[in-house]
Amino acid sequence: MAVGPYVTLNAVLIGFFGFAAIYHFVLWWQSRRDAILLIFTLHCALCATLGACLLVLVTARTPAEGQRALDLRLELAALAQISQVWLLSLISGVRARWYVLLITAVFLTVAVTNLAVPLSGSVTGVERIFTSWGEQISILNRDAPSRWLGIAYALNLSINIFGFVCVARLWSSDRIGGVLVALATGAGIVFAVWALRIDLSGSRQPYGGAIHYPLWVLLIALQIARDYRRRGDRLAAAQQRFRAIFDQTFQFIGLMSVDGTLLEVNQTALRFAGIRAEDVIGKPFWETAWWMHSALLQEQLRQAVSSAAAGEVVRFEATHRAADGGVRFVDFSLKPVRDDGGAVVLLIPEGRDVTERKQAEQAVEESRQQLQRLADGLLIAREEERTTIAREIHDVLGQILTALKMDSAWIGSRVPGASPALRAKLATMSALIDDAVATVRRIATDLRPGILDDLGLAAALEWQSQQFEQRTGIHCSLRASVGYTAIDPVVSTAMFRIFQEALTNVARHSRASHVIATLERCGTDLILEVHDDGVGISRDDASTSRSIGLVGMRERAQLAGGTFSISAAGGGTTVRVQIPQREAVAV
């Protein structure tokens, strides 16, 4: 049979739809799976298949052949209508739930067509006729009432009317797009009315089939192209703004895949290392110039990438070698980027040069250490000075007073017939000398109690407890389990002075009635605890150590290599000092 214009036209349409499907499938593949391109690709493929069905219909020789082509055409047309609704809703941004009812109606139509009443009727015969073009084609004879076809075409008409809903939504933001969708929708309505008129009138004209679809597809393709061009312009502008911010920031920023491959890096990081983007893009991050100077940091980075890929935020301090060869300190972090489903898809490495801050911190730390050494030296010097003064007072001034006492007694024994006034004067002098001797002993003891050097720390603490109880009336008990063993002088001095200051604070602030002190050994450490039943120290005072006495106690403990703590848990106040005896430094 010779190929006529009608068959040729349908073949051209099939080729057109097939090309459109392939072209947009390629675009979909390259566009990271865009939904609009995918649905449009499926729609074009369905149109091409519908064109093939029409070719079979007009060239059918037997009723069975025509019946198969007719049934397939109805099913494919229903699927094409579904894709049309879906596509228009995506293009226009319509998210109304009611249009789902149209898709449901299409599925019901397909079900009725195949399972209940064939809307197109059963094919009873095939008749060959000549068209006005002189081309012979096949016309199918069907036995079903033509009124059943009204349901299918009413559905088709309603779906096309849905296009105008999309036009109304699209008009406010894109009038040209609204015009294109309106024209496409109008073409669909014209086809539906024309095809319905042919079927209902029983006309023996050839069924035009997919003739209107090229116009619909072309108009929608133009709208998709316009939309993607605008998206591309917006994306290019956004990328330009992104690069401007990305490259001008003072921080080192990049973008990595979850396996650690570097995808992007900003100019700040590149200038820092004196390298180009092509030197590092596509490489494992730990094999780039920033990390090659340290195998330890490379391994730490590998572990950090694994943790970040699992969803953790990782942060640590690293060093990077700069373009001038120097090593800079960097505050480095890795942050995961998740998709809508919560899966980690990218990693963001970020670094900030903190070398100046580190240098400032080191300078502050060095100054603090110098001040601490100065304070420790002053404390040691003061203790040595107190010891020296106590010794001088006891040995020199005490001897002088003792000599005066002896001379006074000698004078009294040499004047037996002295007047009562002279004897009274001598008695007054002797009493004053006794008071001076007692005062000298007290001052010397306060400066440096001899019992601390002679009998040890435990005896000195016991003596201090008794003195405190006699002076204040506050009962003070001491439990010491270390006995009179020799203790390093620095440790014993620190413990004694802290004990003195703790008792002074009790007398001044606590309003306590009882004090319990314990001295025990734990391994090589000496532990002193002083607990009172008073009002307790406030949290602010305990945490900030604003009291000069607390500062002094803490410094003495640190000087001896130990720790100091104070708490008010459970009522009252507890001072605790723990000093490792072997780490003490002799004065």
C-alpha cells in the first residue's frame, strides 16, 4: 500500500514527539533529576506512542487488530491526561488538593474502560475508505452507543479546563508564561470538542488523533525553556553572589564530599597556602597542602571526616603551613550538610586563623606564670623573713630582756635596806620585764611557732587548735593520723598557715560553735580538712574567691604543688587541702 499524507503526517508527529522525549530526557539527566523535565519527557513519550496507535488504527486490516490498537489508545490517553495535570500543576505552582480528584477520575475511567463497559464499543469490522486526499485508510465499525464517549470527552474537557486554573495562578508572576499555557490549554479544548463532534455525529472522517498535541507540546516546551532560562539567570546571579561572599570572607571555607574529596575552596584558603584551585580540587582533603606537614594531623582529619559523614560536628585546633613557610594556628571545624531526608550529602570544612590569639594567650600565660612565680617568691621570702624575725626577736631581744630581768633581781638583792618606794619601783620594773618577755614570745610564736620546727605539723596544729579555743571559746577538735613523722618544710608550713587562716575565717564570719579538723595521709599526699557548723560560705564567694584570705590559702597550696577547695554543702563550711609531699620544694 502506498504511503499517503495522513500516514506521513502521523509518522512525522511520532518522530517529533520521540525527539522531544529524548531531548528532554537528556536535559533531565543533566539537571540532577528535575521533576518537570521528567514528567514532560513521559508526556512526550506517551504522545509518540499514541501516534503509533493511530497509525495502527488507520492501517488495521482485521477487527482484532483494530480492537487492540483502540484499547491501547484509550489507556495511553488516560495516562497522558494524568501527566498533563501533573505537569501543569508543577509549572504553575498550583498545589491545591482538589486537582488530585481529576487524576482519580482518570484512573476510574481507565478501570471502567477495561473492566466494565468499553466506552468506544467493540470493533465489529474494518472498512476501507478514501479520504479527500485520495488516500485509503481504515475505519472501525463499533457496536456501542456513541453516547458513552461523552463521559471520556467530558473528562478530557475538564482536565483541559484545569489548565485555566493554572493560567490564573501563573498570570501574576509570569504573564508570558500564562499566555503560553492558555494557548496550549485552548488547543486541548479545541481538540476535545472537535473529536467529540466526530464521534457523536458518526462522521466517517478520519480521526485526527494527536494532531493538536504538537502545538500543546511546543507551547509547553517554550514555557519550560523560559522557566529554565530564568532559573539559570537566577542561579548564575546567586552563584555570583555566593562566590563574592565565599571568596571574600576572612575564614578558610570549602566544600567536600562525604568521602573527604575536596569539591570547592575559597580564595582566602588558596592565598593562605599560595596554591591554585586546580592543585587541590578533586583530591582527598588530607592530601592537600594545608595538611601535608603533619602525618598526625592527617590521621586526625581522616577520623574527623568519618565522624562528620556520620552526622557529627567536629572541631579541633590544627596548624597549617602558610605560603611564607611559617606554621599558623587554625581553629578548624567540619560540619555535615543534610538533604531533605536527613542524609549527610556534603561536608563543610571551615578554618579560622587564630595565630594572633594563640600568641596573645601564650603571652598572657607567660605573664601569669611570671606573676605566679613572683607571688610564690614573695610568699617564700615572707615566710623566710618571718622565720628570721622570729628568731632574732627570740634570740636577741629575748636575751636582752632576760638580762634585764636578772639585773633587776641583782639590784634588789644588793639593797636590802632600800626604801619601800624603791622596792615598789623595782617590783614594777620586774613586772614590766616579765610582760615584755611574754610579748616577745607571743610575737615570735605568731611569726613562726617553734613547735612547728621542733615537734612537727601535727603538734603545731594541736597547739593552734588549743590557742584558738582559748581565744574564741569555739570548741575545736583535731584528729591527726600522721603522728610526729618528719614532713617537708614547705608542706608543713603551707598546711599550718592554711589552718591558721581557716580558723581566722571561722572566728570572723561563720558564727560557728564547733570546728572539726582532720589531718591524714593518702598515699604520698597529705590531706587537711577543716569543717565548721556555722552559716556557711556563699556560692559566689566560694567560686570567685574574692576574699584575700581564700586567695592566700589557694596560693600557698599551689606553691606546695597541691590543691585547695572550699564548699558549703550540707551546712557550714569545709576547707580541704591536698598536697603531695614528694613534690614539695624546700624553702
